[in-house]
Amino acid sequence: MSKNNAVDLDFDKEHIWHPYTSMIDPLPVYPVSHTDAAHIYLETGEQLIDGMASWWSAIHGYNHPKLVKAITEQAQSMSHVMFGSITHAPAINLCKKLINITPEPLQKVFLADSGSVSVEVAIKMALQFWMSQGAQHKTKLMTARKGYHGDTFAAMSVCDPVNSMHSMYQGFLPEHIFVPAPASSFGGNINHDELVELENSFKLHHHEVAAFIIEPIVQNAGGMNFYHPAYLKELRILCDKYNVLLILDEIATGFGRTGKLFACEHANISPDILCIGKALTGGTMTLSATLTTNHVATEISKGNAGVLMHGPTFMGNPLACAVASASIDLLFENNWEAQVTRLFGAMQHLRLCEKLDAVENVRILGAIGVVEVKHTVNVAKIQRYFIDQGLWIRPFGKLIYIMPPYITSNQQIHALCNGIYTALEQQQY
């Protein structure tokens, strides 16, 4: 590394905050020079197979020519314009595609900045829906433990209140209603007792609950919990029975990651409100959307406010909308379903880890592979090991997982799986 880059790292350590990192004793950071396809290249010369798809967003890999073209062509005519009283073709084209690929009842689209903001918008939609009908008592949200919905305040309030990264904010956040996390595993048998317990919570609280929010099928950053589709199907039934809206957070699970285009399709249900983000732009820039039904949108618009009370400065950003449209086109051009099916098969190599004493279990769904270990991982130690093996994997807690780009080859997947196996076998964690 050159002297200038070394100085830059000193500045970074002294002044720049990274996600979930101490400013007193920060985790090591590694300077990236460029990215390409399924690789991250470090300034120090290492070529790393990316097992994370930049926090699950870069589904087509990096620098895909069609995505680059969409951004550069759009930038030549209009990078941004306010969305208040103005519209443009990139936003209209994207929203047409979103309505076409999401469950049929979802007909209204709110374009937002990030996944957390899409959750904030969904919560506002739910609250305004009931306010507009004079149901001022329906001000609570209900959700399952082990959930994660983002880092902004309303989103934090529906993350797991004890075992999440936001537990320290108890007392500052709105207090909502938490039910046990789904316990019946995907691919196993459904425990009907947990469905009875779920209905009991609805019986007890439905009069004060505006909406139930959950990540469908996979609870992601809250613990990578893969749960049974019957739970989600029952949840839809209970929301209808007890007059509660259903918000599905597909920010991490959307666009094919679980083996269905949207994870709610595993249960053949649709929500009243849907949140999407992350892979929406193919990992190129930040954009999210909150979709809802004609019924919800109409009721909100009948209320005293007459409008949905939200409007981000960069709402409907043309650059982001243009590249999101191109990313959706690529999904189908590349036959995402075949890509994910292939990755699912290649990830079975992770099951080698099941024989290791350190491992609690291995679970694989779609293009998600998780090795849960018995003790919390030393992130700095294991990441240094992975880099030495030419891999980029970032564990958290007791979970070492991969969510690679869909273009990742079988050989690259096997390298990621072997790296996890040898790290555990050699106690590099």
C-alpha cells in the first residue's frame, strides 16, 4: 500500500464512523480499489470473492454493463429533480414494473430513500389508515421477536426489543406488542400450538393494533430464522379476521433471494403494505419503495390530512429509478429462478460444517446459506482469515452466512463454503 493510502486509513480510523463500529476501538477496515462481477479488489492487491453482495443488494454482481449504462445515460439528461408536483419517465416506468411483479392487490407505489424509510412510510400508512376512519385507538403495531426492520426510530421500535442491536433504546422508542418468533422451521412440520398462541395475541390486542409487521419466511438480521410458510398463511388469515393490516418487509427477501420472486409467495399470500429495497437497484445506489392496495390508499386520502404525510427530498430520484428498472429487466433476462436454484445446489457444500463441534446447525434457502455456531464470532479475527483465503464474508453474532450475487459461479460458492469450514475447523474465529 502506498504511503498516501496508509495516511488515508489513519484518517479513516480517526474520523470516519463505519456501521456498528466503535470510535475508540474500531474494527479493521480494508481499502477497496474497485469491484467487478463477483469480486472485490483491495488496494493491497487481494482479489476477494464477495459472499455478501454488499449486504444482499448487488444481486447481479458489480459493474454490470446494463446497470452502468442505465445510470450514465440517465445522468446525461437528469440526475435529480424534486418529485413534488413533478413526475418523469424513470419513476413511471419503474412503478409500472413494480406493480406488474408484486402481488396483484398492490397498486399504489411510494418511492423512498432506503429500506428503513420504506418501513417508516409503511407504519405511517397503517396509522393514517385507521385515523382516517376514526379508529384513534389503533395506534400499536404487533410483530414477532427476532425481527429486524431498520435503524430509524419507528423501524427500531418493531425490531426485537431484547436481542437486537437496538435494545439500548428501550424507553425512548414507542412500545409495541411482541409475540414469540416463528418456531416451526421452513421445510419441517408446522407446530399448530404456535398458531393458537398467535391467535391468542390477536384476540387480546387487536382492538389497539393498526398492523402486524414481519419479514416473510426469513427473519434476517435478527437471527437468520427460516420459518414455515404456514405461519405466514395463518398470519394473513388472522389479520383479516381481526381487522389488522399486514405489513411485509421484503427489503432483504425480495427479488428472488429465497427462491421466490417475493418471499410471501411461499405462502401464496399478499400483504396490505409491502416494503422493498436493497436489491431494488441491483446494489448500485439507495432506493426503496412501499406499495399498498387501492383500499388502503383511498382510506388514507379520505382522512383529515387528505394526503400521506411523507415526502423525502430525493423521492423518485431519476438515476435510482432508471437503474432499478434496468435491474428488474436483468432479473428476468438472466432467469433469476435458475440462478438461485443453481446457487441453492452449490451451497449444499456448506453442510460439511455440520460435522464440526463448533456448529449448532446449517440452514440453506434459496441463495442464502447460514452456519450458526455455538459461540459468538470474533469478527476481526475471522475476517482477516477470510481475506487471506481470498474471500469477503462478514459474520455477526453467532452467524456466519453468505448471500452472494446471483452470478457467482459454483466454484466460487464452493470456495466460500470451504473457507467457512476451514475457519471453524482451525478455530479462526
